[in-house]
Amino acid sequence: MRRLSVFLVVFFVVLASFACGGSPSNPSGTGTLNVRLTDSPFSDAGAVLVTFRGVRAHRSESDWAPVPFADTTAVTRTCDLKKLENGAVDILGSGPLVTGHYTMIRLVVESAKIYQAKSPAGPACASSITITGEEGINVQIPSGEVKLNRGFTLEADATTTIELDFDGDRSIRETGNGVYVMNPVIAILSVTPATPPQP
């Protein structure tokens, strides 16, 4: 009888721990992911406006999770690559995600335009950026989806920051007759805090 009583106590303690805190293979809680953007810009322009449709992170043994834009009410976010040169950085996305190990980041680039005139004073990234007095040149984007393979671990009540480099010169090329094409070249510069390699 005593052995049965001990078994029942242990069983209910384990059951309560799973109900309250989750299991190691199914972590609970949230952490914050910040995705920041800098640029090696496209040289022959006053402004290069790139509009992003989405930022997502893939968690191991799970699915893609959306990372909210810095303006959480916006469905797109536009960045002027020319304002992100020489070490300048702006927030692309930021928000809470379920804790755990993530394997990659996915960006969706919706559109891009090149202007000879500079964009007005203000932040490099916003829900929208308007340049008046010039129509701008539309840039064709054959594939706007970019997957970045870099693992990181998101801890509960902690912040992980990923800094991306959008290389404008390598991304945009002129094909002739004033037609520009963009194949986004984006690299991960850093992940803070650094995540040890997975076994």
C-alpha cells in the first residue's frame, strides 16, 4: 500500500508539472525576436524603396511563425536602402514568438522602386514612404521570397536580435532600356545572443 501511495504522489506531481510548465520537447512561454536591417546600397540612385510583405521564422519540428512589423498595424513595411548605408540600422520586424530552436528566417519582398531624388527626412523604414515630384522606376522582382538558413534559440522572457544586410548593388541590375531587375541578396550579419550549434 505504501508503494502504491508513493507512486500516486509522483504521478500527480509529474502530471502537474506538465500541465503548468510544459515538457522539454514542447517548450512553453515566449521570447522576443527583433529583425533589423542594414544595407550595402545600390549606388546609382538617390533612393531605393523596397517594400516587404512578410517576415517569418521557422521553429524546429513546427511551422512558420509570422514576425510582426515594427508598426504592428501595418501589412507591409517599406525601407529606403540608401538610408541604411554606412552602418545605419532600422527595425524590420519585432514581436513575441514561442520559445524554442528556430532554423531559418523567410522574407517576402513585394515591390521595389528606384528614384533619383532622395527620400524625405525621417526613418529609413516605415509603413509607407512617399517621394513626391518623381514617378520612380519600377524594379521587376522574379522571386521575392528569400530564405536565410541560420539557427537560433529563443529563450523565455529574453530577446534575440538578428541583423540582416540587404546588398543593393548585388541585388539590382539593369538589363537594358532602363529596365531593372531585383534578385534580393540578403545575408545574416549577426545573431545576438549567439546560439551554440545544435548537436
